[in-house]
Amino acid sequence: MTKRLTQHLKPNHYAVHFILADDLASFESHSTIDATAQKETDVLELHAKDLDITTLTVTAGKTTIEVQEHSFNTAEDLLVIKLKQPLAKDSAVTIKTIATATVTPTMHGIYPAHYEEDGQKKTILSTQFESHHAREAFVCVDEPAAKATFDVSITGPSDLTYLSNMPVDSTDGSRTVFATSPVMSTYLLAFAVGDFAKLSKTTKRGVEVNTYSMPRTIDHTQFALDVAADCLDFFEEYFGVEYPLPKSDLVAIPEFAAGAMENWGLVTYRETAIINDPANTALSNKQYIAEVVCHELAHQWFGNLVTMQWWDDLWLNEGFASWAAALAVDALFPNWDVWAFFVAEDSSYALSEDALTNSHPIRVPVENPKDISEIFDAISYRKGASIIRMLNQYIGAANFQAGISKYLKEFAYGNATTDDLWNCLSTETDIDVAEFMKPWTEVMGFPAVSVTKSNANIVLAQEHFLLNSTRPKQNVTWPVPLLSNDSYKTGTAVFNSTSTQLPYNDNFLKINSGHSGFYRTNYSPKLQETLSQQIDRLPLVDRLGILDDAAELAVAGIKPTTEVLELLKNYANEDKSQVWSVIGSTIHSVRSTLLGEENEHLLKGLVEQLIEQKYNELGWEEAKGESENDQLVRPVVLALATRFDLFDARKQVESIYNSDTTAPNLRGLIYGHKAKYGDKDLYKIFWNNYLQEDLQEQKNRWARALTEFREPELIHQTIDAIQSEHVRLQDTISWAAGLMRNTKAQQAFWEWYKQNWVWIESNYSAGHIYSYFVAILGFFKDQSRIEEIKDFFADKNTDGIGRSIEQVIEKIEYKSAWKKRDSEAVKNWLTKQ
């Protein structure tokens, strides 16, 4: 078990001075920690990793405490200081260290991002300290509960811009001094140094909001800036708590492992999460920018102002920020139908990931720092957000908002646990929130609720839902909020037994209206048919939820897939992009898993029936003033038409590609189709376009297309590019995922993967991307791959990826079982249509 250093030493204040080398390739950190001994001790332990300690002093008051020796416990990243005389309990102690280190490109700690502008090579130096990487920059107590104030200063090249959590307090030659921070955790400390340009505006209350990026992209941060200012205003009103800092900076970093990082007052972003170029940015990416900006700003309260006590409550940070982001974006852009996107994407994905026996409870023990990266996953983020949405609906939005405000005020500048949140929410309602939520947070998985009609009753039954029916199910009963369309079962009605009967006389029944309940609903064939006939008059979220539930129930073997295909036929009049997203993913799953390329033509008739109306209505050109919904529906419909060679779709692809006027919303589709049938001449064109492109979003489109070429020689060229100077470390996983999606490239990439695992491990094992390199093996669908994967990892160090390996194996198992069970029936059904 990892030691909790705060049990022995409580930091109160840090003074940290970073001295950067002129070439930004190395640094010195001078750390002064004012702390309180929590017990009598002659041994001090602090976090330090890959630091060369050149100076170390310990004082108690004005008395210097002689250090007998210091050593490193590298297994736990500890600097162990043995004192010649003990410190008394509650005594004040000051620890001063000077350390040196090399800047490494691992995208954590202090790391560089290199780029070219106007033919000149430049570097941005920035930090990524979450979850446990502050210890790579300076000696500290690197735990969430070790909150302290910080005085940060930086010395470095004088021609660069210096940013940190707080505003600049003073400059003296090459030294920049920042104002003292509020108490906060080490993982939220941050700085960024580079040749930045800046845009600014203020919130209604006068908080300064700034965006920073390299000069050539600064104008394209305007949208993110506008969203940030409006979002801060929204959250101040919703939470009833003012944003605690004098400024809020958003910084574009060209090399970044995650989407963004919520450093207090200095949020750092991957370029695609902040840069919106109207001439080149797809609407879906614009929406992504809004979501990420709001997610990170939600953290300024939920995570930064009030911080989890330990990493086992990570979901308090991430689940709430994900939910609050949707809340804010919905308020700022009401025409986007954000909650429908949330159900179609976040909740749906969380339900799929949590339907594995190798999932984990939302609250999960974390003992080893390497385990932390594995829980930055769909369970902490998306299931966490989904059950918060369910709770908000269950206890009422006004009660929920009041409880959240109470929680933030009561624990401001401190740490809290899940139980603290439940207690605050319970004071605003007569519901025992902890009792209701415990199974949802402390038990892995969720139920499938079956609904059948028996005379004048409906019969409800629940059981643990798993996608792999051969795996053992948990004997658990969840308190399921019914949230039915029927009036007497709305509000707080809960189904908390294995089965029950309720009186019901209406033939039309929709359980889980709005799909805020975190469960799957399995209707009897008769009730399903009744719902199918009413699809067009159901609300948006219910239309997509019914299809999404049915599709997953088919994968699990609870429904025949042919029943899902029958259900699909009722969606030909669908208008909304969120539903089309589910339609598209359902067809893709059937095509790729049950049919394969050799039989996918059997879907052509069904797809034609589904898309003909929308294909003719929308066409290939965006109409002036058309709705944003139409802009999102078009790529889904046209991609299906192109895939199945319907109407004049492939002719249109050629025409639009040759015209060089491709709308941003269609570029991925156009490039991908061209690549699929492309030769080495086209590959060379795409490769050169990739090299010459500066905008990261467009560069990503060319990269994705390069992974879709199918000729063996071109596949190997793409694989070779992965480790080249032309592909950033942040982007390697996207190239790898693209190659795994390409069935013609899978085997060649798998061979590269096995041969280059040491390279993957050395570059990614300490960060979030590491587990993604395992997750992409889930694109395999053949049972025979399971033994290959097991054999490969048998002699590997799997710290931080063990659960991911087991999840991949389980996914291959259920896909293989689904194919074996339903493939022939689906072929026969499609043949008869």
C-alpha cells in the first residue's frame, strides 16, 4: 500500500523557484516547504522522482536540524530524510531543497512541445502534474489532501511569456514572480512558458479571462474565450459561489496527452480542444471545444476549490465535471440538444464499459500511483456523470442545486469524500441519498430491467446486465428509478426488488423516460412492437434510447439481432442527429462484427430504406442558413450511402474531392473513402498534405485517412511513420487506433505492436495514454486473438494496464459469441428483405 505522507507531515506553504536553462532542456527547482509534523519523528518522507538533489536543509524555527543522511525509495518515489534529532509532534519545520532535472518529452512533469513558426524552431515548456507528477518537478508532498499555498517564481529566457496559476506579481530581469495562490493540491500547480499571443475579455463580475496560443492560431481561440467567460458566469450563478481567483487562463499546448487539464487558473488544452477555425473546423469539433472548456471550468469549483480526499474518489472530480459541462453547454447553446448527445455518447458508452465483469465500481481502492491512470476512464467520467444526472432527476433539480451549493461552501479550500456530498444533498430532500446511491457507486455494473404485460399488470424484473452472457453475474439489487411516462410512476418511484407487479391498463408504456436512469430496459416483443409503432411521436432522447438499449441487449444475447433490425426500419423518418448517430453505430456493429466485408452488401437494402429520404433532402452541399442539426445529420447519412454504394454517393465523393471545396463537416468522410481505394500516388499526396498542414484538426484528418489505405506497402509506410519525427507522441495512439480499425492493417500493426512494446512502455507507461494502447486491441473480434494477447502480456509488467487487458479479452469474447449466435440468422433475415 502506498504511504499517505500527510499522516506524518502537513505542508502549509511552498515557495518554489524554477530556473530554466536557456535552451529549455533542463531546470533547477528550489523548493521551500513550511510544514507541521503530525507526530514525533526523526524521519521525514517527501515525494521526489527523477530529481538530483544537490542541496537539502531542515530547520525547526531558527534551529537547523542536522541531516544524518538522505536516500531514495524509488519504488514509492520517496525522498527519505533521516534526522539526527527528532521533531516534536505539531512542531513547525521548514525543508529546503535544490534539485536538478532534465526536461523529457513524456507529456508529464515539466515537458516540452516543439513546433515551427515562420521557419523558426520554437519550444513551449509546460507542466502536467495530475495525477502524481509534481514530484518530477520539485520536492513536495504530492497527495490531494496535502493542500497548501504556493509562491511560484520562474527564471528563464527574457523574450518569452511566463504563465502560472496566479497573475504576475512582479518581474525582475529574467525572473517572473507570481502572486500567492489559495490553498490547493500539488497536482493543480502549473506553469507554461513560450512565445504566446493573447486574447482577453472579462466576465460580468470582472474576472479576467485570457486565451494564449502560438501567434498564428490566437484568433481562432475567440470561440473558446467567449464560451469560457459565459461559462464562468453560469457556474457562479448555479453554484452560488464566486470563482475564487482573479483570472482564468486557457492555454493551447501543441503536445498534450489528454484533452485538457484543469490547473487552477491556468487550464491547459490540446490544440483541438481550444482552436476553432471557422473555415476548417467541423461543427462536431466546435461542440467538443465548448464541452471541454466547460468541463475544465467546472473543475475550478468541483475538484479545485473542493478536492477529493484521495484518488478513490476521483469520480467526484471527473464525473461531476462531465455532468456540469453538459449542464453549462446546454444553457449556453440550447439549440444543440446537449442532453441527447449526452445519452447517445456518454451514457451509452458508460453502459457498454460497465457491462463487463472487468469493470470496476465508481469508488475503487487506489493503492499504487500506477493504478490511478487506469481509473481515468469511462466509469469515473461517464458513469459518474450519468448517475449524477440520474440523482438530479430523482431528487429534483432545485434540491440538487441547493445541495451542491451547500457542499461547495462547506468544504471550500478543503477536501471531501463521496459521503460528504451525499450528506449535503440529503439535507435538501427527505430522501436518504447515501442509501439510494450506494449500490450505484460502490457496486460494479448496473441492471437490465425486463418489462412484460400480464393481464392488467406489468411485471418488472431486474438482474445484473453483462454483454458476455457466459460470465457470472452479481446477485445484486439496485434501487431503480422507474421514471415512466405513466403519471403514477414518475418522480421518486423506485423499483428495488428482483421482481414486482404493478397495475397497468394502458398498452403504451415507456420505462426510463428521458433515459436518466442508468440501466437498460428490455421490453417484451409485444411491448417493443407497440413502442416501435410510436417511434415518431416519442421525445428525442427516448427514440435514441430505445434503439441503443435494444442493440446492446442483442449483443448480450437477450434479444435476437433480427428484432433490432426490425426496430430500425421504423427510423426512416428520423430527423435528429443524435438518433442518427445511434442508427449509424448500430449498423456499423452489425456490419463489422456479424457480417464482415464479405457479407456487408446484405445490409444495402435496409440502409437504402433508412436513408433515402434524408439523402435526397440534405444532399452534399450545405445550404445557406441550414440548421446545425442538418450539418450533423449529413455526414452520418452520406457515410452510409458511400459505404454501401447507394445512389450517386461515390460519384459525389469524387466530384467534391476534385473540386477542392470540401466542407469541414465532410472532409473526414471524403478523405477516408478516397484512401480506402487509393494507390501510392494518392498516398503521397495525402502524406504531403499531412506534413504541410499547421492546423491540428485538419492534420488529424489527413492522419486518419493515411491509416485507411489498404495496400500492404502503404500500410507499412503508415506503421513506420508512427515512430518518426513527423508524428507527435500525443497523436501516436490515434494512428494506432486507425490502423486497428482497418481490417487490412490489423495483422501488420499487431506485429509492429509486439516488436515495439518497449518503445510504447518507455514513452507512455506513466501517463493516461498507456491504457489506450491496450484498449485498441479490442478492435479484434476473433476468439483466436485472445490467446495471442494473453501470451504476449504473460511476461510483461502490467502495472497500470492489468484491468485494461482483461477488458479487451472480455470484449473479444462477447463479440465472438455474438457472431456465432446471430450471424446466420441476420444473413437470412437480410436476404429475405
